[in-house]
Amino acid sequence: MALLSLSVGIMHDCVVTGEMDILLDVFAQMRTRHEKLPNVAYSFAIRGMGRKGDTNGALDLMKEFVHTFGPPVDATTYIAVFNALARSPADMDVSTTRLAIMHYWDMMVRHVPDLHAPAFASAAGAFASIGAIDSLERLLEHTRENLPDDSNALMYSGIISGFAKAAVDYSEHIRDFLQRMIHAGTPPNDASIRAASDAFVKYEHWDYMEELLGIMNPTAFNRPQGVVGDFLSKLLEANHWPLARKTINSALAWDIQPHIRGKPQVLQKLADNSHESPEWKIAYSLAMETVSFTNINDEHVFAVCNAMKVLYRAERHALVARLWYALRAKTQGPFPIDAYKCIVLSSLASGFGKAATVAASEMVEMLHKYHQDIVDTSDVSDVVSVILSAFSQHNDVGMVVTLFETMEMYSFTPNGFAYLGALRAYAQLGREDQVRRLLASFEDYMSTTHMNPDEMSSTLSSLISMYATKRNDTMVLTVYELMDTFQLAPNSYAVNAAIRAYSRAHRQDKVQQIASTLLAAGSDVHESVVMSILSTYLLTHDTPAIERTMTQFSCSPDNILQSYFSLNKVVPVATLMKSQGNYLERRVCQLSPSMQTNGLKWLMSRGATTLAADVVMYMLQNDYQIHPTVFEQLLDSLSLGCEFEAGSKLLEAFNSKRSFLNKSTGVVDSIITMMGNTKQYDGILDMLMESTQPFDVQQYGLGMFLCMDGGAYVHVLKIFEKMRQRFIEPNGQVFCLAMDACQALQDSRVGSLIVQDIARHKFEKKVVKELRARLEFAIQPEALAMDPALVERVAKLTLFLESCGFEMPHSLGSKFMAKPTCDHLTLQTRTRLHASMRASARNREWGHTRPWWKADGPPSRPDPKKNGRS
């Protein structure tokens, strides 16, 4: 008896859990061991057969029950029969099913004394399953008369369940009865929603499912989480993602956490659908429900990892991080390596490099601890390679090296992207030995990955640029020659670096080889590359090679020169300008006149005056014309820099090109004299200031004399300054005329500068000679007759010279003070001359040793004892 009770209990539990196979197996065992079974056992068995779809078996068992025990007196057995009839197979005749329903309905009504709504609902479901609408309406009318109003929900849900269990599509009837249920004031309950959604999903009426979602009222459900979860689970199992998303949004609005079936399977499916748009909302909702569990097992961890994959593919990096940290709060791992990939890549993409580094470090620790448990290393190698490449893109060289060395330690094969990232990281860290080791294995690493050659070229080109910045020509050429071996095209920066490295190594043959390769490729060559090739030849002054390069690459010399301007390097500019050849040869590398002028101006603006003079000398020797203004500026710059020798040679070369003027001195003198007689002093100034015309010192002196005679004192000084800039050596007459102008202008400052120039170049004798000549002419009777004040003017000029720092010879002063010369001087002038001579005598007596141009400090005097004084 105890065993019988235990078996009945097991059957009850199987009904609750839905384990119909076990239930029927227990019933079969009970029949073999016991002659008589309790009524409830038959009831459970009939229910089980009905749920299994064995309607005939359920009817046979019911007949056996009636034959053995007589008609049941409780409604439970009849309800089980009605449920079995509601699932009648398609091959069962409808009339047979209807007759069976009516037969057991009549039996139930006769033998069950107190019928309640569940029995009516089960019968209604059976009628609905065969589409017996007339019988159904009569039954509804009967229930309205004999059952209370609160049984409407159960009746309608029974009808809808019957329609849903039918072997044919009764979805339209389900819609109609749902509307009737709502109009009757009864919101759809748990059973009706579950049954309706079963039918709609089974026959793929997605519009009806959306309508059903719209009429759902969770407040009317006994278990809203279960109902909404069941509804959502069906959509997920059918892969109807749009309506599933809408259901999730509704659940959020209702503040319901639905209980979803088969979450790991759904998330696996979402993660595998990489060719479709990622359903990140669904994945996130399922994952958040999973991590809300109190206990997390491995299946849950993998499910959340799959959700992270979907979220990462949808670029929802913040949600990836939220899932990661929620999972970390539940368990300490180890986690699937794909989870590390998602959090690292999401953190890097969000700008949280530190979080990415922490996660990657944890992954490395996990690999150290569990690497022996890894059976297939290919997946791990791929994931770590992707993470390494991501760190490489974010220039975290330390993490790149750590990951690469971990892969090598445990024989994980890095892909080509990881290899290139490690190569770049070692180069940035200056670990040249590792770079060489990896370069030696280039073919081995790259053969494992199908990679676009442009990716390889880009990385190796950046490597060349990196070493070029450090002036490591050896590594530049090592990488470049590797690229050449594997026929990888370097970018223009890498080609430039290789050309410069070969140039510094004096490997012009290699430079020529690069040029030939570029020409053979037929593609456009960057201007900077052509300039690098030209620079190589410019350094060696290989003019034929320069011409050949310009011809091959169709270069404009003017454009090349303009490019060198932007580099701000004076030597290549000067070298290019000196590679033009003779003007009459008209070579390819010959610059236009305007660019020649610009080049000279550019050199002078950069302070390269000597180089500019060298270029001008070359151009003069090769029959080029120099713009007058530029030539004048160059001479001025040489003068300011005290480059007198270079200026003299340049002016001599310039004048040699105009020898015809040297033979027409008389004509020039006549022109100057004519302008002086007509008082055209501005004309004299303009003529002598003309930079393109060579004049001698006599012609400058004549112009100064005529301007002085006409009172154009400023013109005198301008002509004097221009003569000095032409590196023409002044004579005594010119110096005295310049001092005459200073005296007339009372400009002792300029006079002092002229006297300093006289002393610096030791021209004192020239000035004294001119003063003596002027004095001798002034005391002649003819001169005195013309102008008695001539002697006075010569004496005043001498005193002005002395006031500006010129030391007057004692012999000249004595001449002024001798008779009859002193008779032609005023008392004031004689007094000044006498005082000057006495001061000069004292200075000679005391032996001053301080030069006149030292402005400060007392004069040093010799020891009086050495002069015989005490």
C-alpha cells in the first residue's frame, strides 16, 4: 500500500513538472504489480496520454476505467479526457471527436453532482479544438446561466487553449475570442496569453503576436514574469528579433524581469550570427537577467561572454564594461578568453587604456596559470593576437611586448598583425636585437596570415621612418632591403629615408637603382623623393646625374629650387644654382632669370652672403646676367660683413663684363662736368649711385668736387659711401672732400667715422699729402688773387680733422705758422693752430701711448726717469 501511495505521488509530481514519459512508465509499472489501481492513477495517466497527443490511448484508458469502476464521480478525470480530446490528431474524424466529447459531457453531467467552471472550460476547449463553434456557443450560453460571472476568464482561456491545441490553424477564432473576452470586461489572463501565443508563433502570425503584446495587462496575470518570459522566449526561439526587442522594451516599461527559457542557447545563437545586425538589446537583457542569479555556473559565464560579443560587435562598449564588472562581482573566473578580448577592445575604444591594461594583465595571469589545460591553442592565439594588435594601434608598446613574449613562451602562434605590432613596439623601445630577430623570421610569420600587402608595407615604412628620425642608417637600409626582397612598396617617406641613407654611405649606385625602380613602376613619384635623389647628386656635384634626374622625372628646375627653399637649407640651393652650366648651353637644369634672382635673395635673407657671392661669381663667369638691385644688395652685405676681398673680386668680375666703359673715361668725365656746370647735382648723384656702372676714383672725386662746389654736401657724403661699397680705394682728395662736407654740415660724428676709417686702413699719408697740396696751391699769388680766404679754409679743414681725431703733423702746423702763410690767417685761426701745436708738442714730450680711438681711460705715460726727469 505504501508503494502504491508512493507511485501515485510520483505521478502527481510528474504532472507538475511535465515529465509525461515518466508518468506513463510509472503507471505501466503499477498495472503490472497491482490488480486494482486507485481512480486518481487513471486520471493522471489519461492526462499524460492527452499531453503526449495519444488521444486514442486516453479514450481507451477512460473506457477501461468506466468498465472497471463505473463512471467517475469527480470532474478531474473528465477534465483529463476533454484535454486529451482537445489534442485529437488530424487523422481523427471531427464527428468522432464531437461524439466523444458529447458522450463524456453527458456522463459528467449525470454522475458529477457539483460541476464547477474548470469542467465547463475543459469541455469548451475540446469543442474549440475541433472548431465546433455552434456547440461552443451553446455551452457558453449554458455557463452564463449556471455559473457566476467570475468564471468568464476560465471559460475564455479554456476556449482559447482548445483552439491553440487544435491540429489546424484557428488563429482567427483566437483573435475573436480574445476581443470578446476584453469586451466582456475580462482582461486576458495567464493561460489565454500563453495559449494564444503558442498558436500565433506556431503559424507565424507575427502581426497577431504584436497585437497580443499590445493588449497584455501584467496586472491581470498571476505570474507576470512567467507570462512575459514565456511570450519572449517563444519569440527568441523563433528568431523574431524585432518583436523580441519590442517585448523587452515593454517589460522594462512594466518594470518586469521576465523569466526566459534557454538563455544560453539564445545568446550563443546571437553571438554566432555575425553576418546579421547585432541584437544588442536582447543580448544585454538576457545577460543582465543571468548575472542577477545568486549563483553563477560555467554555463552562465559563457552565456554572458556571448552577450559581450554581441555588444562589442554593436559598439556598445559601456554595456560591455557593465556586464564584465557585474560578472566579476559574481565570480573570480577563470573567464573565457573571448570575454577578455571584448573588455580590452571596448576599454581601448572608449579611451580607458588603464582598464584595458588591467584586463589584459589578468588574462596573462590566467594564461600563466591554465596554459597546460589548453587543448587547441589556435583560438587562444587568434584572440591574443587581436588584443595585441589593438594595443599596438593605441601605441601601448609595453603591453604589446608583454603579450608577444607570453605568446612565444607558450608556443601560441601570433598572426601577421600581432607580428607587425611587436616589430613596431620593439623598434620604439630601441630593442634593435629583437627587431633584427623578427625581421629574420618575416616570411615565417607572414605566411600564417592572409594579409593585405599594404598593411605590411605601411608598418615597415613606419619602421624605416622611425629609424630615419634616429639617424640609424643601418636599420633603415636593413628594413628597406627586406621590403625590396619581398616586393613590398615603401611609401615616399621610407624611400626618402633610404635615399638619404644610401647618400650618406656614398652609395650613388643604389640611389640610381631606386630612381630606375620608381621610373619602371610608372606611378607618380612624390616631389620630395625626387628632391632627395637630386640632393644626393648635388652633394657630389654630379651635374650630368642632376640633368638626367630632371629629365627622367620631368622636373622643373624652378619648382625644385622652390622646394629647397621650404627645406631652409642653403647649401643645396647654392649647389643647384651652380649646376646650371653655361648660359649659352641651355641645359635642362637651367633656372629662369626670375628664379635665379629669387635664389640669390633667399640666400642673402638667410645670412649666406658668402655662398651668394660664390653663386654670383659662377653666374658671371658663365655669362648669366645679375639683376642690378640684387648685385647692389650683395655688395652692401659683403661690405657690412667686412668681406672686402670677396667684394673686390666680385666687383672686378662684374666690371670685366663691361670693359667698354673703361675705355670711355673721358666721356664719363665730360658728362659729370656738364651736369655740374648746369647744377644738376641730383643727376650726378644718380649717375654715380648706379650699381651697374663701374667708375674709377677720379670720377667719384670729380662728382664729389662739383657737388661740394654747389653746396650739395649730403650728395658728397652719399657718393663717398657708395664708392666705399664698391670697394674702390679713396685717395686723399676724396677723403678731404668728404671731410669738407662734414665740416660744412657741422657733422663731427660722421667726420669721426671717416677719420677712424682713415686710421684703420692707414691712409693718413694720403690725407696729409692732399692738405699740403691744397696749402701750396692756396699761397700761390694766382690763387690768392682769386680767393684770399683759401689759406684760411685749408687751415680750418685741418683743425676740423684734428677735432675729429686726426693727428696733425708738426711740419704741417709749422707751415701754417710760418711767414708769409700765417699773414693770411685770422687771429682766431692762428691762436687755435698755435694751441694745437703746443698740445701736440706736450703729447710728444710725455709720450702718450693710448690710441686716439680709445674713448675711455687715462692715457698711459712712460716712466719719467726713463726720460731723464725726476
